[in-house]
Amino acid sequence: MDQYIGLDVSLKETAISIREDGKRIWRGKCPSDPKILARMISRNAPYAKRVVFETGPLSTWFYHALTAEGVPAICIEARHAQKILNETLNKTDANDADGLAHLAEAGFYKAVRVKSFDAMLTRTLVGARNQLLSISTQLSNQIRGLMKTFGLIVPKGTGRVFDSNVRELLDENVSLARIILPLLEAWHDIRTHAADLGRQLLVAARESQATRQLMTIPGVGAVTAVSYVAAIEDPENFRTSRSVGAWLGLTTRRYQSGEVDYGGHISRKGDNHLRGLLYEAATVILTRTSARSESSLRSWGIKLRERLGFKRAAVAVARKLAVIMHSMLKTGEVFNRSAGATA
């Protein structure tokens, strides 16, 4: 007899619910450790067919660890599951596990592809570098703001120029220097660490044939290429290249009910960071005027910009980029400047 299991995962404990033949036969809790969970599942549900849990901070670890233990684990879309789980009268971990077990038994869920640890390591590298750059920008803005209070306006400039400008203005204000210089030193250290992570990112980009291939596209640099390859992993994960644009939330939403039928803004579902990188690459394509940046894709985007405006054209080019990049990974070809001219 097939058995269906729902897991409501939290940092400390995981609620478990087991169903068989339309009835709950067991439920309980155990520490959030995949090995302990696998033992409990094998003991209480020896004929487990589906073990369902939601996406979350621990989902990658849980999925791979449970799969390695022989558990038929399935990670499902949390937003989809919550619409069902919110219908329960009382919100408890046990009830959520019951609801997930119901979904597993009915087959009414949206499974997600769990990335490999290698892909997640690359995403962590990109994310850590971005976080340090963001902190660096916040610190430099904080320094500028604090110094304005005392009539010290830091001229425009970044890097060493910013450092020298701040120190020059603080030469005659010892009291303020004792406050600002520690911030400046922290800013300098953070930039140093960000640069180190940036070098690691460039090394990863050079070592990957797929990444070098994508970097032949004007406007696509190491960060965008590495992030795209880590997100896609295997081109065969997508049946068609066009579906990548929808997966990244770059296609318009549609609402149809009776006589009402209209399209809206892009869905913005999926990987926010990668979607932003593709938008930046599209902006570069539309604004650069060098001979190297000329392509049919740019010409197509320029025509859209004249008709729809810059932002809509940039979104359309970003979607087209997502499709072209997937096609390049699938065929192993470099960027063709005469390709991508049709919608």
C-alpha cells in the first residue's frame, strides 16, 4: 500500500504526517536532521511513495540528503502550497504537515528543481560579493552624509579617489577624524574582500566553457554569465528555450475571466537577482554605441525603444537574452550577431 508523507520543516524540529488509503495513519515530530528523518520514515512508512516538503532555507540540504538515504523526496513550490495550507482553521506545524501529506496523496503540487551543491556554491559566491559591494556603498554614503553635517562635502569619486578626498578633508578636523576614519577603514577592508571574491568569480568564469561562451554576447560579463549557468545548470532542464523567459518572470501576466481578458506587467517570478542582471545587460546593449555592440538584437531593441519606451524595450531584450543564452548553451555555439532579430 502506497504511503504519502508531508514534512513541515523548521530549524529545530520537523513535523511529520503519514497518510495511507485516504487516512492519516501516523504523525509526530523529530529533530530537523535528514538522517534521523530518513530513519523515522523507513520505520513508520516502509512503502513511502512521495515525501513532500516546501522550498525554504534548508530545502537544498534536505532534498539531497534525503535522496541519498533513498527517500523519494519532492520539494514543492511554497507559494503554491501556502494557498492550500492557509485554508485550515488553525495554523500549526502539525496541520501544515497534514496539508502537505494531502497534497502528496492527491498529486496536487508544483514540484521545483533543486539545484546541485556546486550550483549553490557558485550562487553563494555571487551573492556574497554582491552583499559586500552593497555594504561598501552604504558605508561610503554614510561617510558622505556624516561629513556634510560639518560642511565637509566629499567630491565625486570612487575607490582611491574617495579615500584620498575623505582623508584630505579630515586633516583639519581631528575630532571628526576619530569618528570617520574607523568607518573609512571598514570601507577599505570590505572593498578588499569584495575584490578577492571578484577574482574568485573571474577564475570560475575562465574555467567554464559555458560561461566563456555566453560572454561572447555584448553586455554579458562574468557575473551575469556565471549566474546564468548556475541557475540553468543543464539546458535539458527546459524543454524549449522560450520557457526560460517565463521561468525568470520576464513574460507578461494574463487575466481572463468571461468577457474580461487583458495582459499586465511581467510576472517577476523566479530568480530576482538573475532577472536584474539580464536587465542590466539589456540596458548595456541598448545604450552602447561601439562597433562591437552592434547586432540584430540591438537593432530590434532600438526599434522597440522608439515604439514602447526604454524600460519596456529593455525588459523585452532581457527576455530575448534569456532565450538566446539558453539556445547557445544547448547548441554549444557562440553569439551570432545576426541572430535574435525576431520576436
